[in-house]
Amino acid sequence: MEICDIINETEEGPKDAIRALKKRLNGNRNYREVMLALTVLETCVKNCGHRFHILVANRDFIDSVLVKIISSKNSPPTIVQDKVLALIQAWADAFRSSPDLTGVVHIYEELKRKGVEFPMADLDALSPIHTPQRSVPEVDPAATMPRSQSQQRTSAGSYSSPPPAPYSAPQAPALSVTGPITANSEQIARLRSELDVVRGNTKVMSEMLTEMVPGQEDSSDLELLQ
């Protein structure tokens, strides 16, 4: 998304995005809009860098924005509560090993000590950092290259014949596939999660465009739509 590029590439991008998201989340009783804003937040965490993560994972944002949404005073729908708790749980798991991102970890542990029940969630699907896995194992080029003559010579005036290399039958290419590829349940769940994010982003942008009055646009809204 272009919004993630702006957040990553501009100096004030992370702060501007957080301000725009806070405006949509704080005190908002339109829970459909809250859900869409949470989806945008989730997407930004997945695709933006460390500067944005620092602002999201600190205690102030988690406690004063996300935890406040699900407080008993606001009585949000179950789907909103589950979404907020799932995000806190996923980020606590993802950022646990980063010393400057442990604010969300502390909030998560405090909520668990208070008896808050977190929903079952696919932490891999919600993880903010996606590292693509290699489809073919990496092969050491040195293992497949023939020995050079310089390696075979023992001195400038002598030549030592290398021992005969054992014969190995040629192997079929690792990427050759016959028949249809069947995705497992984990892959299907992840694909569905990504599709949900895309649909949510589309709804957020559509709703914001509908609400805007020409000539009265807020700068944070314009930045979020870019």
C-alpha cells in the first residue's frame, strides 16, 4: 500500500499515521469504523518498519488506545474485543525479543494476570514481519564446481592427479512439479487472512472518501488515503 511507503520513507510518516489512527479509534462508538481502522493498523504494522513499530508497541498507545477500546465502560461488541486482544497477543509474541518494543509485552502479561482471556489466534498470520521461505533449498556453489587446475597442482613444477570423483546420477530439477498443487490448511488460513486485510483496507478507504466533504478535508485523513 502507498500509505506504508509514505510511513517508511518520510520522516514524519509514522507519527502522522499514528495521529490519524488515534483519531479514528479514540472514543469512537461506530464500531464498524473502529474495526476498519484496526485492520489498517494491522496492515501498517505488518508492512512498515521499526520507527512505526516503536510508536505502536509502546505502553502509552496500547494502554490509552487499544485497551481503552475494550474497557467495560465502552462495552464494545465481541468481534471488536477479539480483534484488539488478538493484535495485542500477536505483537507481544512478535516483539518479545526486541528490548525497545516490549511495552506491548508488558501490557499483554498484565492483562493475562488480570484474567483476560485471549482468543485463539494464528500468530503467524498476524505477525508483523513476514519472511518468505525458500521454495528450493540453497545450494553451496562450491560444492558443484569442478576443481580448478590451480587447486590440483601441488607445486609450480609438479602435477598431482586428483582422486577419481565418485559418480553421482543427475538429479531432477527441484522445481519440477507434476499435477495440481494442493495447499495445506495453514496456507489456506493465511491466504484468507491476507484477503480479509485487503477487503478491510478497501472498506476503510471507501468509507473515508464517503465521509469527506470537499474543501473540509483533514490533513491526517488525506495522508491516510494516499
